[in-house]
Amino acid sequence: MDPSNPYEPPQSELVHPDQERGPVDVPLVPWEDPALYPGFPARVVETMKLVFRPAEAGPSFGLHPKVGPAITYFACIGLPLVWVMQILVALVGSPDSSAPILDLFGLPHQTPPPEMAQFQKTIQVAVALFFPISMALGMAVIGFASHGGLWLVRGLGAGRGLAATFRTLLYAYGTYNAVLWIFNGWVLVPPVAGLVLLGISGLLSLAFFVHAGVLLARAHGTETWRGVLGMFLPWIVFACCCGGAAAALGGLAATLARGR
């Protein structure tokens, strides 16, 4: 109350609308704080460690608006090793990467003729060279889909916006890729070892997907189940739509075949 105006009504102290926490109160992600972490390796290691501490990471990801540092982190940490492995697999691996595993279980498969194998190899190399573009598009799709999923489960009540979603996913998948890249070389090892690497990669990918949902929940200040369901829901809806479309097309084809 202003002492010079005794008739002024009481005023409550202004607080940040986001659970009384503003960017000033929340520490920066180590990657964004060269003053506290002057060395490049220290910033990388501490950011990776932060990703696996959702309670601490969520506010740092969700309450700071800049997406640029997260993009830089993903480009520097999450992309190079995966890209190198993709190129190595395309150059050294077999065009039919599943053949050794099929042979291991005695399952039939067709060996493509030399001309087709060479064409497949060329396509694989071209896809590997342009892998960063596909990765960028993939992250954009995951980001928008996850944000839409959070909206569907009403997980955006804190109003932290799309930037919080993209910051969280870029830091998360930049870290996940730094762990998973080695498993992408499963086609370069003997079939049994490749099968083990492929299984571990699948389990880790699923675990990281769930973990990303937990991070999103913390970044948006919502319940854990909303964050995890928000990650899964768009892909469940997509799979149901694809299944329904496939069933409809199959029924139409059967109807046309009976009509002939």
C-alpha cells in the first residue's frame, strides 16, 4: 500500500503466472551457460547428466524460451555420430541387411540380382548423405505431434508453449542419439551379435521415448501420465488411421474382385 494514499486498496505482489517461477529463478541448461561451464566437454557431459534428471531438467527446458541453443546441441552432439554410422553402414553393409538374420532362423528370402543390389546400394548411400535433412524433418514431426498430443490430453495448462516442447525434445534426442548411434551398426557384425544389438536398440528406444514423455511433463509443469500419453497418443491415432485405411482398401479390393 502506498503510504501517501491511505485509501488505496491492498495490492498483492505480482508473481510469474507459471507456478511462481520465472526464467530468472531457473538455472540455465549447462550447454547454454559457458560462464559456469567454460569447457566444451564439461557443458556436454553436464547437459547429458541433466537430461536424465527430469525434475531438474524440466524447468530449465520449459521456462527458457530460446530454441536456438537446443538446435545447436542436437546438431553438434546428437547428429554427427549417427550420421557417420549411417554412411558407414551404407558403404560397407549389405544392401539386404535382413538376409543374415533371416538365414540365422532358416527363413526364406530372395537375393536381389546384381543390378538391383547395386541400385539399392546407391539409394542407401544417397539417403545416408542426406540423413541430416531427414533427421531435421523427423524432429519437426515429432515435436509438432508431441505438442499436439499434449494438447489432446490437456497437458499444456501452464502455457509454456511450443518452444518448451522443442527445447525438451532436442536436448533429449540429442542425448539419446549420442547413446544409440553405436547400435545402428548392427548390420556390420555377425548375425547373432547384430540381433542382440538390434534388440537392445529397440528396448532403449522405447525406454527413451517414455523418458521423453516424462521430460515433457516436467517441462510443461503437468502430470507425468499426461506427458507420456501425449508422446504416444499421436502415433496410436496414426496407426489406427493406417489400419482403418488398409482395412477399407482391402475390403474395396475384395468387393471389386467379387464383382468381376
